[in-house]
Amino acid sequence: MTIRPAFSRQLLSVALALASLGAGMSAAPALAAPPAQLKTQVPGFYRYAVGDFEVTALYDGYVDLDSKLLKGMRAQQIQSLMARMFMQDSKGVQTAVNAYLVHTGERLILVDAGSASCFGPTLGRVLENVRAAGYAPEAVDTVLLTHMHPDHMCGLLGADGKPAFTRATVWAAQEDADFWLSEKIAAAAPEGNQPFFRMAREAVAPYQAAGTFRTFKAGEAIVAGVSVLPTHGHTPGHSSYLLTSGTQKLLVWGDIVHNHAVQFMHPEVSLEFDTDQKKAIATRKALFAQAAKAGWGIAGAHLPFPGLGRIRKDAQGYAWVPVEFGPIRSDR
């Protein structure tokens, strides 16, 4: 085949153009590397409306709980249930510790105060998240304790050992105070449990000295719009708080559930830390039935943050239905 001179010149021009383009591309500066990974999380708070009340979930942090603490079910079955929820247990199950700030319009109420420094570096963030949420700790006027375990009350004190909530009255059930603040009961307890009693006494001591630690009995009214539900078992005076605004209700239930993958489907599974395991099981079963039937919102201290949602009755036990992230809406 004979190549015409004109066509040959065209081929040469194309080749030269491609060569020039390639040279230009190779000479382009390399893309700059992105900045270093930040490896930090957003502040741990989430707002939620209950009628005219504004509820702010506060993340205190997490603790890795060994699934062996769950009682009443074979280990293989527990592992199977957790695997369904993709829960890792090689170093313990990551378990949230949550507290809840309730603005009623007239009062600023904190339900549980977190762990402070009692349980290690993965916990103790309630105070910083109160501030991150736009509130000052001194604006809190009422603290309601679901019970007197350290991860719910050590946060009553700041890093200096002084009251973190300087204007607040702290409330706990009489039965819990009688148990956890008793030096006689503490002395008779197993040695490994005695630090729990000491931390409880230390957390409330400054409030007792100031006359701002008080106890309530069953049926006693504390704050308008908040009802106390005795939910004993996990501790002698474990209590939950039912918030009511208009037609909407939210139950802040403390330590009714520690492992959502297991205990919703099988409320008969208890925890080694339950003071009275039989009573804790009976309380959980009754509360699940009541909350599911009434359609109450739920706020749980050890449910995945923000720990807000509802309970659905299933053919086998119950299921946890978490809230969806979104704007604050009081119409639902």
C-alpha cells in the first residue's frame, strides 16, 4: 500500500500531539497528601423532644462488659444472639453509659451523672458533654439517680472532689441509700464489692454536708411532669423516671438492659451485678410488657447511644427500635 505524503504528515502531527500531551501529563505536580486523620469523635449529645420537654442524651463513654456476666443462658446461645447483631466480644462487649438532661421549661434535671474517674479513661464525659450541649453544670437544679452504682453517680463530683452541680438537689430512692451508704452492709459485703460502697459514700458526701442530698419513697412526687416507677432488682431501690408532657411519655429506665442483643429477646437473662436477680428479671418482664403496650419512648443508660427508642413485642420476646437521627420534632 502506498501512503500519500499528505496522510503521512497527518499521522506525524497526531503522534507529535500525543507525545506532547503525555509529556505535559507527566510534568503535572503530584496531588498533596490529605491532612492527618483526626481520630476524634463529635461531642456526645443528642436532643430529643418529649412534648414541650427537651431531652438531651449525654454520652459518658463506654465500658467493655464480658458476656460471661450474663446469667441464665448457655454461653453458646449468648454468642449466637450477639453474632446476629455483629457484636464483638473478644475484649468484652462495648457498652455505652448514658445520662439524660431534661429541660422542662421551668427545671433543668439530670438523670444520672456518669462515672467521672471511677471506672477508667473510657468513661467520665458527662460534664464535658453537658457543656458541649450548651448548658453550664451549675444550671442543673435537680439530679435524679436511677440507682447508686458508681457509673451513675461518681460524676456528681468534679475532678477537684467538689460538687459538680453546685445548685442541684440530688435525689435517690430510700432503699438504695439505706443499702449503699451503710457502712455495716459494706463491711459484710464481699471484699471485691466493697469499693462500690465506698465510691457511693464519697460521691454524695459533699451534698449530704450541704443538705442537698435527699431520698424519696415509693409514690412520692419530686418534680412536676416526672413520675417515679419503682423498678427494683438491679439494686434494692433501682428506680425509673417517667417523663410526661402533653400526650407524650418517655421512660428513663436506668439499668433494665445491659445487652440489647440478648435481653430484649430473652428478658429472663440477668446480670451478675444484679443485687436480686430474680426480682430484676421479674421487673424487666413487667416493664417490657407495660412499655410496649403503652408505646412509651425509652431512654436506657446502657443502650447504644443515644439510648433512645421504643420497644416492639415480637413472637419471641421483644425488639429494640432506636430513634432516627433528625431535627427536634414535638409532633411525633
